[in-house]
Amino acid sequence: MTRSSGYGSAVGMLILTIACCAAAGAQAQAYPARTIRLILPFPPGGGTDVVGRLLAQKLGQALGQQVIVDNRAGAGGRIGAEFVAKSPPDGYTLLLATSSVMGTGPALYQKLPFDMPRDFAPISLVAYTAYVLVAHPSVPATSVKGLVALAKSRPGRLTFASSGAGGAAHLSGELFSAMAGVKMVHVAYKGSSPGVFSVVSGETDLMFSNTLPVLPQVKNGRLRALGVTTPQRSALLLNVPTVAESGLPGFEVQQNYGMLAPAGTPREIVGRLNQEVAKAMRTDDTKSRLLADGSEAKVSTPEEFEKMITVEIAKWSKVIKQAGIKEE
């Protein structure tokens, strides 16, 4: 009697398990069945907005469903990221995150309303933007190697501008100083444009800036480009060597854009989105449209993306600790 009852219970559980798996598979195959929201954690008009709207358009065409862009700005991207982290893991609410949300932010802020990457399912890298180290023409250095030598001969006298304490430009300067073994003075401004202007005017000596805003000044000679921060040269400045190849091996900084879903999103959905992102970002028209805005396409597997997030957090945590940077 007991044996028969146990056998019947086991069979029932097996049938239930098979039914659940079949339902899950059917749900993944049917995805997407309605509109998808792509959360951009920054205001309209910036680099994230440009990349996000292009991605939404391409994904919508590939998936056969509308992908709407939802700008949820505030707190350096943390508001939008928190919204996605706490959304249902069904593939209908996605996040386009930047390096400040995925790497430098988690490294700098001790208390965040989400855990990166535990609360997210990485889908794919999407694109990246290079930074370029620029100097005022009066700075007597024409290469990264020359700049390192100059900084060592003038400890604490060279100044580098940034768009604000704890931001990418600031941390790039601190990483450079640590790797080169030099001491430079950080000068924070309220935004990228005032920082760039300070170098153009000679108020400060150097800055790590997004490529596009300083491109006109580099071309007209008002700024000197010493090196780009990515492992490979920028398509916008092919004649400018990388910082790594021109005197500081291993130096690498870039603004990455990546798409994530809430943790627990089914693997089938993550895989489908990964495939479609890869296809969309590899087309010639996508590449040309990104380049016009100073970005370049860059895709990955979910596993590669997750590893990159972990490495970036560890890297910037070390830089922040060595530089004594405190969250504001």
C-alpha cells in the first residue's frame, strides 16, 4: 500500500516536472510576445542615449516586437539600474549599463540598492568609447613616455582635469599615476566640457577625455593627443598610439556599454537576446552610425561579459583605495 502510494507520488512528480519544463520551453520559444522596455539610466542626449536608441531600433526589427527606450536618470545611473534589478526576470525589462554603473560605481560606493553582478544576468557587451589623453601644447611632452619622464622630474606639479571626482576621467588619471609611479594633481570640474576648456585654455595641463569632444581641438592644434586608452587604436585617431604601446604597457580604460537583464531571466531568453545583439552590432550601418558618435561596436558572450564586470570592479576598487578617493 505504501509502496504503491510512493510510486504514484513519484510518477506524479515526474509528470509535473516534465510539464513545467515544457511550459518553460514554450514560454522561451514564444519570447517576445509583447513590448520590451530598454532602461537607459542617464538623461537623453548623451552617449548612452545614442547607443541605446540605435540598439532598441535594431532589436525591435529582429525580434518583431517594439523595444521602447525608457530614460530613468539619476544618482549616476543607480536609479535606472535599481529599477531593472527589481523588475520581473522575464526578458521584458532590460538595462543598457555603462562602465560607471557596472564597474567604477560598485567599486566606489559602499552602499548600493543592488549588487553588481549578482542582481543581473549579463547578456552582451554592445559598444565602447575610447578615451584620449590630451595635453596643452605648452606641456613639453610629445608622447606618453615623455610625459612620464616629465611628471617624474616635476612631482606634484602637473595638473590633470576631470569631469568630477570619482568619474572616469579622474580614475583614469589616478590609474595612470599609479602605473607610471608619478604624482599629479587632480582638478575636478562640474562636467566634461569645463574640464576640456581648462586644458585648452592652459589652466590645467592634461585630461583623459572622451574622444569626440576633443577631436576638433586636436585637429586644429589647440590640444595635443598623446595616447588613446583602449588596447587598440581608435578609428577616429588612427595616427595616435595607445597609451599601452607608447610607454605604459597594460594601461586600459574605456567606456563600455552592455545590456543586462534581471537575475533569474531564463537562459533561453538571455541566449536569444545575445544572438540578436551580436547580429545587430556587426552590421555596417550600425558600425558607421556608432563611429559618427565616437563609439565602436563590441559584443561578447554572457560569460565573457560577466567576467569583465568582475575584473573591472576589482581593478577600480584597487585604484580607488590607493588614491584614497571617498564617495561623496
